[in-house]
Amino acid sequence: MKAQANEIGRVVISKQGHDKDRVFVVVALVDESYVLIADGNTRKLASPKKKKCKHLRALPDCAAEALSPQHRQAGTADAAIRKALALLTAHANTQPKRITNKEECALVQE
């Protein structure tokens, strides 16, 4: 079954907008087509970004423990989100990076 972006705690990647290719966590559901996302750095839990689900790519990972009431009461929810995203993206960055055309041209010119 494919992961859905409209689940609280789901790790998603933005496909559109100025935050394209950035990793976020879904922190709340607005309705069936909109969610609120945060990453703990630029988008804190206090001011999440409203984003359409169709502009997000859901990953199979879930970081619901970072949104627990204990973290929210202690004021450490943003740090927990940052830590969870760092752990989950560290595994994704182990794959070899694809060389783009610009980088390929630079390599040929050198």
C-alpha cells in the first residue's frame, strides 16, 4: 500500500514551491486536500506551513513520536522533529548522488 501524505507524523518531501525537495513532517490535517507541515528549522511547530497534499511526496517513514504531548509540553518538539528528520534522511543520503548536466559540463571542461 502506498504511503499517504494525509497522516499525522508522516515524513514528506515537498515537490512544488520554494521549499522544493525539502523534508518535512505532517503535524496537522486541515481537510482532505491540505495539511500543515513543519521541519523544526525554518518552519517551527508554532507556525507550520499549509501545503496541498498533491504537492507532497509521502515517504514510508513516520515520525509520530516527535509530535508526542510530552515533547510539546516540554517545548522540545522542534528539536525532536529535527532529530527524527536527520536520522531518517541520513539513511536516504547513502545512495550515490546523480550528476546533473551542469556538473557534467564542469567536469568535462576541467
